[in-house]
Amino acid sequence: MKRTTILTLLSVTLLLFAISCDDDVDSSGYCDDSGCWTCDGDYCWPVDNEPCGEGDTCSADQICVEFGCANLCQHESECGLGETCLPAGYCGPQEAPETRCESDEECGNGTICEYSEALSYHICVPGCGSDEECADGEVCAACGRCVPEENPVCGDSKVFCERDEECGSKVCSVDFKCALECDTANPLCPTGQICSDNVCIDDPDPQNPECVFDAQCENGRCLNAYCHTICEQDEECGYGEFCHLGMCKADYRPDNE
């Protein structure tokens, strides 16, 4: 056996040993039928890795970790967009993608818009997941915020509608927003929404993420794994959308025409 081959096998063996013994490696994540994900506590976001394990194998220059087939690396330049070269010697996701915001509506499902003292501006952060995470006298509302238990609604969520009649040609959805009706057999909904029970709703679990970072969207911004068009006026947006804070999103306002 050639000396170079022996050295290569030894290097890989040492790398695998280091990975298995390094308790400080942050490789929290998982893969399922929807793809591979990495997590920070309860907050998870998609990564562009192939699933592995249980008979699946990775290519020769990759290693199988919790969040799929990761590229081996020695330098940051060997990793892709949104990745960093971990001390263990493979590419892993950077910290949770930082999304600036002005309101909860600009954040993905499960996240809310909060002011960061360290950054001096608002970013999307994980919201609450259960009442146990809230203070006494508060409950975790559907929007991910802890609110008074005697008034368990989020901000102005009830001003849009409580009955279909208030939405004109639209219907009042479960989150008190006016939504478009759709045909489940031939769905057509605004970007970021899916057809559920013949009503367009925000996609609660994107199965085929288009993006994680804005840089992955050509002339657009990434919101809840979908690329949304940047805009200045409603006319620049697609079906059922309006221009809100410079980005095309599903128009949840009443349509009483």
C-alpha cells in the first residue's frame, strides 16, 4: 500500500475519532422526509445536505452527521453559503440565520420580532411553544408570544376579521386574517402559503425549502423558507399579494369590493 494512501486512511480515522470524542461539537439537527435541519434549542432551520444513515452513504469527501452529509474541510472557503468549518473538521451551519424585522409578520412560523440589545435592532427569534414558558398569569398564544390569559390574542390579530362576512370575497381564516379560497385538487395560493381545506394559509411546515438566507433569493428576500419579491408598490407583486414593508406577502386585508 502506498504511503500516501496509508496517511489518508490514518487522517480520516483520526478525524472520525475526534468527532466521536469531541463533546463540544455543535451538530444538533436531524433529517426526515422533508430534508435535513439544524437546530438551536427548539428553533430549527433547513440545511442543504443529503440525508444519511440506515444504509444511506455519503460521498468520499463527506461525513454523516446529525444534519446529513457534511463536507470535510480544513478552511472556511471549503464550505458553502451559510456554513462554517467546525473544529471537528467538517462543514456545519452557522448560527441561526439572523433576520431583521419590524413586525412579527415578517418572521417565519414559530418566530417573533424582538429587539436585540446586542445588535441594536429588531430580529426574528424563536417564540414560546407552551404555556410553561410564560410567566404566571400568561399563556402562549398561537403567534408564539406570551399574552395575558384573560385576553389570549396576539397584537392586532382580531382586527382583520371574526366572520367571513367581514372579508368580502375572501374568507376569515383560523388566525383571524382574511384569506383566499383555493381548490385543493389544483391549488393556487400566494407565495409562502399552501391550500388547506380549500383556504390559503401560511405554510406551517415547508417541505421543499427554497432558501435559508436572502442571498439565496435572486432579487428577493427569504421568509419562512420561501423567496419573496422585493417591491415598492402592490402592482409589482403576484397573485393575492400586496407590498408590505418592501416585500410581497399574502394580502390578509379584507376585500370588500
